[in-house]
Amino acid sequence: MCSSDLMGRPLVRGACLRRLLLPAVPAVGGDVLADLDVSHHALRVIRLARGEHVRIADGAGHVAVAELVGVEDGRARLRVLETLEATAVAARVVLLGVPRHALLEEALQLGTEAGVTRFVLVRATRSPGGDPRADRLDRVLRAAVTQCGRPDLPRIDGPSTLAQALSDPSLEGLQRWVALPGASGQAAEGPAAVAVGPEGGWSPEEVDQLLAAGFAPLGLGPWTLRTPTAVAVAMGALSRSG
């Protein structure tokens, strides 16, 4: 296991290992038999060999180092060697005006890598027709979590109307921001929600709804950003404030 990065800074134990996302993480000494999809990734994509170690997580914050101890009918059997302490993350909620499906998947991927803890999909005035497939979006989130190594799987809700999203009581107590072109507001410290519009942005009526619900304008720079880029830049702004 590596213990430092290229700059000599210490790494969290297990952070440099290849990663797998599983439904559950057993206690130390326990075994888990991965499903066929995860096993294919372990054995054919990252080519994990028997006796090698891998970092496993369950998407709920539980993380461990495991060893590949066998293969049964094409499924990888992993044995937990030690559990790891996951890093606590601040609440980062994105109210996301649904863009075209390809851009939605990219926004989910980048947002997951940047630390979004919950996506609330909104059928905005400028959203295209048709709801995205929930199973496809779940696969996108799981692939992003596996790639970036975070221990938790973001929650995804919706699609819903903007009014329904704004009535969610879980937004209480969060800093609230709406990404708007030309805005100069800067995020403050603490758990936060940010509203990012679809292609073409929020409509004037939707902006009025958001402002009335306590969302303050958030500046993301002088340029017009694609929806996925806006999600990533917004998360960067919130991270810098925290």
C-alpha cells in the first residue's frame, strides 16, 4: 500500500488501492461474494489477482480493505482485513434542472466526484421532455463513486416540480444558493443547497420562486457554463467556503 502521494503528503490508509462498491461491508474476517457485475469489474477490468488487496465500500459510509481469496462461478470472494474510518462530508444538495440526458449523466458524475450528497431533479421550464431512467442514473452514480473512491453513494430524488422541490423540509437549516450568470454572491461556510438550471438556465419565473424561497444568487465566474460544469464549479465554490 502506498502511504504518500507524489508530493510526499500522507494518504488515508487504503486510499491508493483499487476500489469496489458492494451492497454491504462485512466485519473484519468476514467474506463477501461480489455480484457478477462487480466481479467482472474486479477480475476483468482492474484485473485483481488472488491475494491482492482492494478498497471496498457499501455506499453508506462503511469502508474496508479486503483481499481477493477466491473466484466461484465467475464471482469474486473477498475477505475483509481491516475496516477504515470514512471522512465525514458536509451536506451538499443540488437542485438540478434536468438537462438533456447525456448532460444529466455528466452532471451526476462530476457532482458525485465533487462531493454532492443529494441530487434533487427538477422538471424545469427549459428541461427537455421525458424522464430519465432511474436504473441508468443509479449506474452512473455507482460508477462515479467507484472511480473517485468516496465511501458514500449520493441520494437522488425526483424528477419533481420546482415547487415540490422547494417545499422539501430537509432544505431547512441549509445555506441556499442559486447559480445565476453575472451574480457576484459568494458561498458562506456550512451545509448548503445550490440550484443549477438546465440548458438555457432557469426561467425568470423560476428565479423568482427560488429567490422567494431564500436562495441567494451565487456567482460562478464571468462565463456561461454548461450544466455539468456549473455543478462542478458550484461544488468547488462551496468547498472553498467550508
